[in-house]
Amino acid sequence: MILNKIKRDKKQMVILIDPDKENNASLLKFCKKINKIPVDYLFVGGSLLQKNISETINILKKNSDLPIILFPGSLLQISDNADAILLLSLISGRNPDFLIGNHVIAANFLKKSKLEILPTGYLLIESGNITSVEYISNTKPIPRNKIDIAVATAIAGEILGLKLIYLEAGSGAKKIVNLKMIEEVKKNISVPLIVGGGIKRRNEIDKIYKAGADIVVIGTALEKNENFFL
Ligand code: 1GP
């Protein structure tokens, strides 16, 4: 679906739902508004775990037709009632658990499940504050001005066989990913490019698409303002 939309020059939008920040009522309210939001897919995941992720997915499935893609902050956020999973390799970091360790633990479960596996090169980019993903993953982000390192890392991800590249400033980031970095990474890869983290204004979305992102991810902005897209 992602590739077909790119072929038709369709820029794509993801809304990130963090199960810990929602309750049944807020999820239902969100689903009622979904047709007014330009959204193609839902990502479900977060850094901590206060409730069973499957419950959140069930509510979203019952009340919307959008594909639900797991965006797991940890192995505890894998559930086979979603449609797909971003199988993240945190290739900007050097923590073996997020490069291969967790993948080995989850491998048998994922192979038996019906989840569509989306192998994703996940690049954490410095964004002006220490984000949850930086702290929890115990990895150093790529400095925001080191465009050559981001490009080389993205190329390495693609030639290793990863099917998507994700430039991540981190949820609630102070600064979005450097637009020049998005542009250069896009020029150098042929797999779809996802960009997210810290997007607070509508006009930033257009700039990020223009720089080359195929998919933009919005989380915090919509959590803070339910009329963000209206
Ligand atoms: C985080 O890129 C996503 O993984 C979304 O970030 O919550 O800052 O929109 P925000």
C-alpha cells in the first residue's frame, strides 16, 4: 500500500497513538473524527507500558478501517491483532539489543503471526532535548548537522535490505529533523522515507514532504490539540 501510494505521488500521513496516553473515551472520540483527518495509517506504540496494547488495537480496529501498524517501544508491545509491524533496527545507535537482540527474541512469534513485517532502518537524530527514545534505547542520536553520517547510515540500512528508512527526532522533540538532512537522505535511497518527531505546526508538514519525506508521523501535536488538522 505504501509503495502503491508513492507510485501515485501520494504523500502519506501517520498518526501515532501511544496507548498510555489514551483511554477508551479518547480513542472513540479520535475514531469519530478520523474521516476529517488526512491519515493513511495508525502507528501504535510508546516508550513505557501501563496497559495492554491489544486493548487499544481492538478499540481502533472496531472503530476505524485504517491499517494498524505496531511501532513497538519494546518487546512488550508486540501483538498479533495489528495488521503490520515496523520491525525497527536502531541503526543510528550501537546498542546490540536494538540491532539484533530483541529481533532474535521475537523472531519465532513474528514468523508465526499474520503480521506483515516492515523491516525499518530507524535513525534517531539529535533534536535539542533528550527524548524518551534516546534515554530508553541508551543510544546516541546522530548530530543534526552531520548530514553525511545520516546519509551513510541510511544507505547502509538500505543495502542491508531494510525496506523503509525512518528519520526520527523523537516524540515531543524540540526541533524537527533538519530539512537538508531529509533532502540528502532522500536523494541517496530508493526505499520509502518516514520522518517524525516534534512536528508542531501544519506548515512544517509541507516543508518535510517537500524535502523528500514520503510519510510523516504526527503524535504529540494531535494529543495536545485535537483540532490540529481542522
Ligand atoms: C515519535 O515520530 C513520532 O516516534 C511522533 O513524534 O509525538 O513528536 O509527533 P511526536
